[in-house]
Amino acid sequence: MNTSPRCQLYLITPPRLDDPSAFASDLATACDAGGVASVQLRLKDVDDDAIRRAADVLCPLVQERDIAFLMNDRPDLAVETGCDGVHIGQEDAAYDEARALVGNDAIVGVTCHASRHLAIEAAEKGADYVAFGAFFDTATKQAKSSADPETLQWWNEIAMTPAVAIGGITPKNCAPLVAAGVAFLAVVSAVWEHTEGPAAAVQAFNKAIEANS
């Protein structure tokens, strides 16, 4: 998950994939559209075997494109399935536990909601990125906090750890987040439910990023 001066995309899978092999073509198309730094596998209300099957299909596809593949919530499954790292929420595995499981060379990102305190704490422990949100209304998951671009500006002034923005982000509303200096835009439905397909969505995001960088 390489950082660059230009904001990049952090794709998150839909919460349910009945057929990971069918989704693979959409994921490949999105990744090939450019500007994608990472993909997170985030499946909800499924068993571990379903997560393993999805990772077995999607992880190699992403990694062969030199894009980081991350597991949501589960550092144990991240290691087992060969992911590049894990994303943990405040109710998931503790940072120290996750780091011990995945190792020092893997990526560990931490949800910090809109809390500056949680972000500082995560960065001091060694998190590879901190995630702030939600910035806009989202139907993907129930937001526990509301963040604003000022938090991103403040973070960039005091910290070197990259920030991820999440929550209802689209090509039409991402401008203030990009202008605030966010390193990554985490996106879900704006890509997978785009009327013209995932590649068009990624291209639209890249145009918006370029215009506001």
C-alpha cells in the first residue's frame, strides 16, 4: 500500500459476495482503471470458509497488480490467506494483538472514527494508516461518528501517518477531502453500484482527485 503525494483509492468489497469468481472480473476492471492503492475484503454475516474462498480468488488477482490486499477485522485470516495486512476497528482485535499476528512487515490500519485521540494513539503504536469517517451519509454500514475535512487538515499538519477517509464518498463530493490532503479515499457502493460500471467510477474518482490535488 504505497503512499504518494497524490490521493489514491482504497477499494472495499461489497459486504456480501455470493460468487467471488463472478465479482473478480469487476474487481480486475476497477483495479486496471488506475489510481488504486489497496483493496479490502470486508464481508459481513458470513462464515470463515466464505471469507477464505473469497480471499483465495481475489487476493492473487489484486497482488499481481502490485496492489495491497487487506482483510477486514481478522488478522488471523489475513495471515492464513496471504493478505498484505489487516484493517481493524475499535471493536475488533487490539492493535498490539493484530500486529503480533501479522508481523512487522504487514499493513495494519485502524478505524479512528472522528476521534483525534484515537488517531494519535494508533499512530504512536505504529499503525500504517488511520481511517476517519464517516464524512457523508452512507448506506453501506451504520456510521458511528461524523468527520469533517478539518480533521484531515489537522492530521496532515501534525502527523506523518497516512489518513484514509471513508463514508459515503463519491466522485461528486470528494473534492474537499482531496483538497484537505487525505492520502486515500475508501469507497464501496460508489464504485460497485456505479451506473456505468466500476471502471467508469474509478476514472471519475481519478478525474476528481486530479482536479483537486
